Amino acid sequence: MAKVKITWLGHAAFLFETEKKLLIDPFITGNPKAPCTPEELDPDIIAVTHGHRDHLGDTIEIGARTGCRIISIHEVANYIKSKGVFAEGMNKGGTVDVEGVTLTMTQALHSSSVDASCFSFDGGSPAGFVIGIGGHSIYHAGDTGVFGDMQLIGELYEPEIALLPIGDRFTMGIKEAVKAVELIRPKTVVPMHYSTFDVIEQDPEEFKRAVEAKVDTKVVIMEPGKSIEL
């Protein structure tokens, strides 16, 4: 296995670095927690979980500048292509191999649209990803509520680490995210999509205590701009 460096860029944005660099949900512009600018990011691959502005983010601008591979659900890929930037569509249950990095698209319970200024473009369906990189399996849940088939994600893909939203209101809150950990049973869980804005303010230490009281999963609370290694 290769070492994988995982850097949290705030909200649901993460950068995974090994021989290739994978960026997921690059909401940088307008993200008060972002530790960098879009111009500082030079990924080989961008994965987008759904079309909401705080997830699609700077994908089009970064893709236009770098020529990186962009992977998303079919409808979001069509929207990106309508802006003159090439993207590759896929759908839930499928896997795409991008030069040795695999992206398996999973279910997510949420909504999706694309802000196209004067109208709402069809954003398809929201999703999560199981990422295979450097011999490791990582689950990025995207924006979602808890659902029973998270147990299947754990059984099928055995993610070492799960990146789960805890912000409530628009996604799971702490109670639901703890149940998600019970279903998935990863070795490590990292909370995300919280405290970016007042409306999703949460205490990650409360999440940590609740998880570690129930299951043998390590909770790692990250700060934007900081990294961990697998």
C-alpha cells in the first residue's frame, strides 16, 4: 500500500494525495473555512458528489485551468460540459478507474440542482463515493441522511476511513451520524460539513464522545488545512 495524505479544505472538500491528486467537492470560493485559494489547487482528478454550489464549488474553474479529469453523476457532468469543460458522467453502483484511482458511486439521501443563474439546471441525484487510492478504501458520504444500506457499503467496500457530515439541518446531525458509524464500522471516521456557517454549527467533540462510547472506531477531528496520513 502507498501512503495517502488527506487534507481537509473545509466543509466537504478534501484533497487526497499519493501518486495522483484527487480533489472532492472543491467549494473554496465563498467557503469561510477554506485554507487556500482555488489557484493553489492542481489536482489530477476532481470528483463531485452533487450539483449544489457548496459542493460543485470551483470545479469548472479548476478544471478549465488544469485540464484535470472531472467525474460526477451524469447530469452534473452534462452541466459542466455545457460550460466548455470536459467531464465524465457515471451513476450509482458504477465504478470508474482513473489511472489507478477508483471511484465507486454510492447512494446519498439529499437533493441536487445546479445554480445556473436564471434557472435551476437538472442536477441529477446526489451521491457519495467509495474511493480506492494507494491500496486504501475511503468513503466520502457526500450530503446525506443516514440510511440502512450504509451497512452494505461497509460490507462491500470495507472503508478504512469514513468522511461523514454531522452539521444537521441539510444533512445528518450527530445522532444520525453516530448510527451511520455503527452501520459502516470503519476504522476511522472524520466529521465534515459542519460549522462552516452558523446554521450548521456543531460540536465535533460531542460526536467523538458519542461514537467512541458505542463502537471501536477512532474519531479524528480535523482542522481546515491540516492533514492526516493513511
